[in-house]
Amino acid sequence: MKPMKSLFLLLLPFGAAAQGPEVTLKGSLAHTPAVQWVYLSYRIGDEAVKDSVAVENGSWKYKHALSEPVLATVTFKSDTSLFQRGGRGIKSYSLPVFLQPGTIELRTRDSIQGTRVSGSAAHKDFEALENESKAWNSRLEPLYAAYSKAAAARDAAGASAAERQIDSIDALMRESVYGGFLQKRAASPVALYALKQYAGYSIDAEKIEPLFNRLSKATQASASGVAYREQIEIAKKLSIGRVAMDFTMNDTLDHPVALSSLKGRYVLVDFWASWCGPCRRENPNVVKAFNAYKDKNFTVFGVSLDRPGQKDRWLKAIHDDGLTWTHVSDLKFWDNAAAKQYGIRAIPANLLLDPEGKIIARNLSGEDLTKKLAEVIR
């Protein structure tokens, strides 16, 4: 084995491979000799790891400390084509594998796409969830295609209509597939994964915390469990009726601006970025709401997750989209201090605050923002 490891964050649990439980992942590629390397990537809590192992004589083996069950991506790579897709030769193939301590085997027989996983009870549960999701995904695929087509054509109404249908079906799927699984299999090693899928990016703490508390004690105490509990605690602070957490960040002229300085007005705290397509497509709706209510005690506080060294792109997007309100950013991408403070893991995301700084709505999009403002501003 010739590992090549890239640690995105300090991985203390992996400091000594011989300590604690281990996972052994092995496979045979006798019928696909073109594969030269197998790459693995996974996360433990907030820590991410990438590793690789060379294929020798048609076989490969990966052994490492593993403190908890975790969903990994296994990627087979070759300098030549592994299979054809759409008339093109494909040189890599990835599949999800739910790892857990013990020995797991990946068997590749007729083709790399037919690789089968055995030896992991966690993966068996994961496959059951994936299979149950397939029927729902088949309903979502044409809607995603419709959304992409409308977005490419700058058809805001068409994109919004497709997005509403996607959100509706996705909510039904999460309730049926992941909610159903959690009711029956809270002790499963993949229950935390199911809970994350059920909760989505915007955690409803009142709904999710009781489900988290039903997970096994081992899962709750794991690094991933502890990290997710922290996300739930952040979500509690963002509940409707809570006063929004204050923060200060520099505006486009590098002057510090505090969120609390806007108290006395209705404020939409809008997390976005110039590189975020969905954010840019949502901006016309925010502009419409701003123009309709800016003289009625309403404003927007834009928080950008633009990348380091790309202030010019941030400013250009503000100008191009006609965003004539206060904007701040620390230009730290996903390490944006306010985004981390607010547990933002996907954008666009927003919170609507009343004049006292209390949260009265979250993640309003399309016409919903204008409707909410019409409801609260008399």
C-alpha cells in the first residue's frame, strides 16, 4: 500500500493507525486491470480525510483507524477508459460505501459499475435507504432538468415553479424515506446519516432534537454526533422569536458595520455570493421586495461568502444585479465568520428580523418574501 493523504483539518483521531477500532477495505479488480489507484474520502465530525491506495496485481487493500461508521466515497481511477458513456471514455468511477470497523469487501466482476459491497451492516442499511429513494428521485430528475433549462434561459418564473415542485416532492421524500427509517431504526449505525438527510440544510431544532436524542448513545457521543449536536444548538438560536445574534463585518468600503446598527427596521439578513447561481437567480425577487418596502421601514443586509482575493467579483455582482442595500463580507468563502456563527451550510439563505431584531421568518424565496412583508408591514 502506498498511501497519499491530504488532511483538510487536523485529524487527531487518526494520529496513530494502530489505536482504536480499524476498518479494512479490500477489493479485487481482476476483470478491470486498467484501474491503477483507488481513492477514498470521508468526514469524521468536522474533519475531512482523503487517502489513496495503489492496485497491485489486481488487488487493493486499505486499513486504517476508524472511530465510527461513516459514509465514504470510493473512486477507481485509470489512465485509460473504464467504460463508455455518451460516446466518451470514462476514466474514473465513484461509489458510496458506508464504512464501519471490521472488514469490508468490494467485489468487481464483469464491470466496474457492477461493484458490490459486503461485510458492512451499515452499508446494507444505507443501500436500503438508497433503493427506497430511487422512485422519488425518478420524479425529481425531470424537475431538476426543467429548473436548469429555465435558469439557463433566465426564465425566473419557470425556475421558481420548478423549484417549488422540487421542494414539495423533496419534503415528501424526506418524510417518507428518512423519517420512516428513523422511526423504525434509530439504533442503526446509519441513523445519524438518515437524520441529516431528514433535517436538510436548515435544521428545525424543535423537530430534530428529539429525534437526535433517540439515537444510540454511541452515535450521540461520536465525533460526528457531537458536531451535529452543535449544529442543533446553533439552530436553536435561530428559532422564530429569538433575537438574532449580532455580528460585525466590513462593508464594500472596508468600514465595519454591525447587524445591530439596523435595529428599528425590518431587516432581511441575506447570505449569498457572486459565484452562487441560485443566489443570483433569486436576487431579482429580493430587489423587487426591497424596492416595494424600502420606504416602509425595511432594508436588506447582504452577507457575501465570496472567495479570498475576489472582492472585484463581489462588487461587480452587486452592481450587475442592482443590489442597492448594505453589503458586508470578510471574503473567506465558507469560512465566513457570520455564516459559521449562523450555521449556514447552503446558500442562498436568509432570515427576516423585526424592528426589535427578533427572527420572524427564515429562508423566504420567490414571492414568499413580498407576501411576508405585506403581512407584517402595515
